[in-house]
Amino acid sequence: MQSLEGSSSIKVHVSGTENPEEASFFESFEAAHSMHDLSSSIAKKLGVKAPPVRIDSQAKYGALSRGDGAIYLRFPHKGYREKIWDHAAGFIVVTEAGGVAMDAAGNPLDFSKGKFLDVDTGIIVTNQKLMPLVLKAVQDSLSEDAQSASSL
């Protein structure tokens, strides 16, 4: 990272937070871009105490790569297909900073299939230590949502 004033560059690192209670998370500012209720449910399961930081564009990836937060959750509404250009550059920055990004099924993001990033339900970005906990909370929340939807 380098400031606009031209100071020396510094290598950035994702947060080393291992305890989800100490983590903060990013999500899209626009509720139309991501299901805030689902993100809130996941954060609650993890014990996250901080309120979500809502920003748009790939700024979430940049902030996460600097350690400004520990988790990025994106769960678009049904029918929306993620486009690779909304995630590819941010994905590179975060992985170079030691982070990891997966879909909600725990699969790595695959940018090789054309203009759409076909993910299972959503995108999770965090550090290596938190990913197993976040992934479990995501999958538990998605399972609960599916069960409550089928009981209606």
C-alpha cells in the first residue's frame, strides 16, 4: 500500500483475528446488493459484537486486506449472478495479503468460466484462521433459512 503523497510502500496483511467476537465485518451498503438479515444472523452465530461496516464496490476487499476488518460477507438476492469484474481484482489483493475467499459451500472462487462468477449462494472472505468458523456459521444459517422457507 502506498499513500497518494508518495511515501514508501508498505506490505498489507489481513487481520490476524482468531476470535470472531473480536472481528468486524463488511457487507454491501445497498440492501439490494446483499441480504443484510442473513449477514446479521451469521454475525450473531459467530458472536461478532461490532456492527457491520457497510461500503460498496471493491473497497471492502481493500479494507479487509489492510486488516481494517476481518470478515466480508456477500449474499446476493435470489436470481442475481455475480460478475467476475466485481470481485477479481479485490480477490487478488486480499489473497496477496494472506486472506482467503470462498463461496458459501466452501469452494474456491473460480474466475475461469466467463463473465459470471457462479457461486453457491454467496461469497465469504476472511483470514485462514476464521474461515472454518465463518463457513460453518454461514452453512448453518443457510440451512436454517431453507428449513424455515420449506415450512411456510
